[in-house]
Amino acid sequence: MSNVNTPDELYTVSGVTLYEHPIHGSDVPVLVKVSGKYYDTSFYDPDQGDMEYVIDMINEIKIGAGNHEPVKF
């Protein structure tokens, strides 16, 4: 972890970049960045099979659907 306020990029799956929480690291699920804000994916180590859910979540965030709140740190 480099900066307490900036999540570190982990890897990209299905065109989605996943990030590590800057304070809690691997003790919490990985994050995705949508419109400049970071969101919890509920997955600790998502693989290709999990990405359909993650992509659906990203699309919900983009249209304001669902109950997704940005992660605060």
C-alpha cells in the first residue's frame, strides 16, 4: 500500500481494473472505480466467473440503480 488515500491497482479481469483498499488491504473485498469513486465488490479475489456480477454492479452504479455507496477512506 503506497498512499493511505489512493487504492493500489491489483489486476484487470474482463476489462475491469480491481483495486486494493488503501487502509485495510486484503482484509476486505477488492474495489472497482466508477466515475472517480471506489466501490466494494464483495469479492476478495474475483476471477473470470465472478466478473458478470461485478460488471452488472458497475452498470447499476452508472445508471444510479441499486444500493451502492462509495467506499470512504
